[in-house]
Amino acid sequence: MSSFADISRLVRPNRVAVIGASDRPGSFGHSTYNNVRNNSVIPGGTFPVNPAYETVLGDRAYPTVSAIPGEPVDVAIVLVAAGVVLDVVKDCAEAGVKHVMVLSSGFSETDDSGDDLQRQVVEVARAAGMRVYGPNSPGLTNNADKVLLTMSPVAGDDVSLGPVGLVTQGGGLGRAIMQWRDRGLGIGLWASPGNEADLDVSDFIQHMVDDDRLRVIGAVVEGFSDGAKFIAAARRAQEAGKPLVVLKIGRSEYGQKTAASHTASIAGNDDVADAVFRQHGVIRVDDVDELAETLLLLVKALDTDIQRIGQVCVYSFSGGTASLGADMIGAAGLQLAEFAPQTAVALAERAPSFGFVDNPVDLTTKVFTDSELNREVFQLICDDPNVGSVLFAMPADYGDSTVSVTTDALEIAATHDTLLIPVWMSPKHGGGHTVLSSAGFAPFDGLKRAVTALTRVVGWVAVCRGPEAVSGASPVAADHAPGATPAALDYDEARELLRRYGLRFPAETFVKSEQAAADAQRRIGRPVAMKLAAEGLVHKTEVGGVALGITSPDEAASVYATMTDSDRLASFGFVADGVYVQEMVGDGLDVLIGAHHDEVFGPVLTVGTGGVETEIEKDVLHLAMPFTDEQLVRALRPLRLWQRMQGVRGSRPADLGELTRVAQAFAAMFLQETERVAEVEVNPLRMVVSESGTECVTLDAVLLTR
């Protein structure tokens, strides 16, 4: 697995050179050098490099980086045409530059020649021990240390200190999130590594995990250049207790194609990406607004008793608003807090008789005429130990009245561990909205957006700090390793390989005649299944190659004759090799278990509903390998299969320990045999539950080789 780069001197450089610096206003060479020189703190100095100028912004200009006197520069920012970049990088390598930041476009995001040029740049840089940031990048902004290595002409206006780290492959969406500072989002570090020719998103996530000033990390990802490295970074964030929120582009085929052309990353299988995110506690959002709002809410939530934020009070002075908020809380699977008895009594005594206070709370417009009502009731709610968060919903602007109500709420919430979630539903932003925004509590624009963000935060707490998982899984067809041409392994070989790793198969015999089929059924002495064997045949049921419940030798002979009939099989393009006669295993729960190589995240396990219901139910989970037993159990919970495993209508529950044992053995086989095995599927794996326990039996297996 790739290691993480030390980028401390990239984000906090001592000396910086700008290659392509310009005195011409409006040019990127001008805006970049102005940002580095006038909007940054660079202790060892900044140096313009451009043979066409004697000075830039009053500073002496140098023809090359190697002509700059003194110690080597930490960062050389490159703003020249793509065709000149390689020569510039060679000069930087000779000058001992530590990091080269290529803002120029025209590389792997364009065509094969651009991709080749990008590889050459990286080869020259790495041979000299130099790391490459970019190309096709807008730069880097380290607000915490006042280092603006960026071409943006508005970078100096978007400075906002705060505990959020942000990394985006694209610059436009990153700048949009940076400008959420007007809504109170403080970003300490923003990196946008573009094509990720060398340094990638994961390097910056890792750096942000190690920076104690950053408490929450956000990312906009169009694809992953190294999926395993991202998993390692996500795991580090989870271990450190730092939420990682990702806007992953590529849910649709259109998004995947656009992402590839934009940053030359691999968008990958989106269902697998979803599963990997869930496995490692990554919060996934669907839009820029959701990303910014979730980051804002997390920053606030980390300063409260975060374990309780899922116990919600909906608070308003509008009955309809309160009811709508409660409905959305319930639909999202969150919990309305049940007030402590003393709170309920006090609320009933103080609230107007025509409102309701059981949660949701509606104080009605009485708050406009009773100046102490809001303060006293809100104090009671925040004092209640059962309330972790308050969905504070303002339906409209009512001038000074809403100013008073919001001011009270802010003052009281500031002295409690209760999370205040303000919502402003009207497009008219009055004084109350200004009060909230000025205090760093920019309201959500609607109840649904607030509840969505809260649901994501509660889900993160459950996965990273609690025992229960809250999100589901989606089915996906397996992908083969890139460039591979899989072929089905002979069933006998597949069976023996899986047996070596601890999977159990029923007793069976391979036969090549009607008489042999009859003899095999007689020898087994109980109902049997018969399964066709033919070269290249993977899905037996699609060619009538599976028969169940054969109870006599004569029936076995007849089934053999029909199943292997050459004229019948010719229409499918197969020739029978013979038939497996297999003991029928008792009734049980059929499970699918498979493994394949995802093009981004590597080895992935799939588990879900098996047997004839697989295609209908599409009820599966995915886990990147390796995985823990706890991760497997957590991923199983949202599946419909989970309910069946718990026992229904008086049936015995299955032993999860036996399934996890089989899954781990299965994964161990796949990881050990990865050079040989491209994909493997057991379907069904039958879980037979009896008084003596649970037994998992492999009834069919397909193994594809590379």
C-alpha cells in the first residue's frame, strides 16, 4: 500500500518561488505572486521567476529557479504552458526544490500525450526527491498559517480561520465551499491537488488528521487514484475521532464520465464506494450545500454532548411547523426526546393551554406578548437530561419578536451541552436571522436540510462512537480486475480450494451416465440435487442445469438424460461433461457470499440474500478487505437478511458467529489466492439451524481465474 507523504513544508513553506510570475494585472501570474507576496507569511521570502521581467511587484525577478541564491526553495509554483513545464521541473530538481506545485493545465485530463507528459514530470521529480502537487490545480490555501499559494484573485477575500480541513480535486467547488465563510464555516486548510499525479486527496486527509487545529475534514472527490490509500486515511480519521465528510461525484454514468475527463481519476463502482464509506465511518453527502451544512453542524456538535444529539426536541411558535419537524424527525429514523417527568410538569404549568409541549413544542404566538415565556420554556428544555439537540424552527420573520426569541435561545444554549439547530423557513431574512448568523449559527434554509444534516451526524456518532449502524447497503454487480479475462475454474478444483480454507460442502458424486446417476442416488440414500457440468458454464439454472429433490434412482437416471441432452444444450452453446449428484441439505436460510477485485478499492466482499431470491431481493452488503467481525455485523443490520437471521415466526435464530467465521475464511482465501483468483461466488451458502447449532454448507460455487 502507498505511504503518506510528509507535506508539512508544502503547507507551511519557508521560501516560495513563482515561475511565470507577472506584473500584468489580470493575469494568473500576477494574482498568484500577489497572493504569495502580499497575502501570505513566508518567512524566508518569495521569489518571482520570469526571464521576461527584471522585477515583479517591485521584487527582483530571476530567469530560472536555479538562479535564486541561498537555500533551496520549499515550494515552486508553476504557471507556464504545459509544453514548458518539464524543462521547468528539471531546473527545479537541479535547484533542490522540495515541492513543485503545477497549476498549469494540459496533462492527463486532456489526452494520451498529456498523460505521457504528466508521467515524465513525476518521474523527473521523484528521481530528485521532489513531490508534485497538481497539475491542473488552483493552488492551496492555509488560512491557519496565512499561506495562500493560489492563483485566485479573490483568495485574500475568502480568508476564514476555523477548525475545518477541506480537500477537493476540483477548484471551483472548493472555492464555493470556502465562500461559506459568510455562513460561519471556518476553514483552516484547503488543498486542491487537481490531477493527483503524485500527492493525492489521501495525503491531505492524513495531514489534516494529524493537525490538532483541525477537528472536522471535508472532501470533494471525483475519483480515487489509490483506493487502498484512501481507506487507510479514512481509518486514521475514524481512529482519531475526526469526522470525514465526502461529496463523491460519480453516482451516475454521466458523473463518472465527466469526472474522468476532468481530473483523470477513476470514479469507480459507486455502490462499492458507498459501502467502503459506511465501513470506515465516512459521511457521504450529495451536494455542495449538504457538505457545507454538515461540516457546520459537526463543528457545533463536537462542542456538545454528542452522544445525545439524536434525542431531539422540535421547538417552534407555529403548530404546523412543529408538527412538520416532528414528522421529518420520525421519517429520518431519529428519536423525539421524551421529557423527564419534572420537565413535563413544569412545561405544562408554564406553556399556554392552546399550545402543545409534549414534544414537539409549540408555544404559539403567545411568545410575542409574554416576554419571559420563550426564555423560561427554552431553559427548561435545555436543562432536561433527555434532550441532546433542539431543532429550533422559525417559520417566518416577525421583526423584533423573532430577534428576541433567537437571542434568548442563543444565550441559553451557550451555557448547555445541548446542540442548537436553527432553521429559518422564510425567504425574508430579518433581524432574527442576522442575530443567529452573527453568532456563528447560520440557520438552515429548511427543515428537511436540517434533519438531513442531523441524520448524517447521528449516523457518524453511531458508527464511530457507538454500537449501532444506521445506514443501508445497495446491491451491485461484481467487477473484474482491470484488464483481466476471467475463466471459470473446474468445479472440483473450486470445491477443493474452498474446502482447504474451511468451507463445508455436501457429499456428492460426479457421474457421466444415466446408470451412474441412478447408482449415486441409491448410494446417498436420501433426496439429492443434480447439477450440470459443462465447460464455460457458470449460471446453471439458466440452461436447466439444476434439479432438486430427486428421490429415486429411476428419477435420477431420467433427469440425467434430460439435463445432458445434446440437442437441448446445443441451443445454449454448451456440451455436457457430466452431472454432479449431491445430497440435499436440510431447509435453511440461503446466503450469497462473494468476492471480487474493485478497480478502486481492491478486494471487496459481498454478502446478502442468496438462492433464487438473489436477483429479486438485491439485498447485499459490501466490505473492503480485510474487515473485522464487528464491521461485518454492523453492515448486515440494515439488510432484510438480518431480520431473517434473527428468526421469524418462531424459527430459531442463526448463529452470527458461524457466518462471520465462514466470511473471514472466505476472505482469507481470496486474499491469499489473489494472484490466481479474479472472482468467486458461493450461492447459496445454506445456513441450517438446529438444536445443536448453526451449520453453513456450500451448495454451489463459481470461481473465476485471471
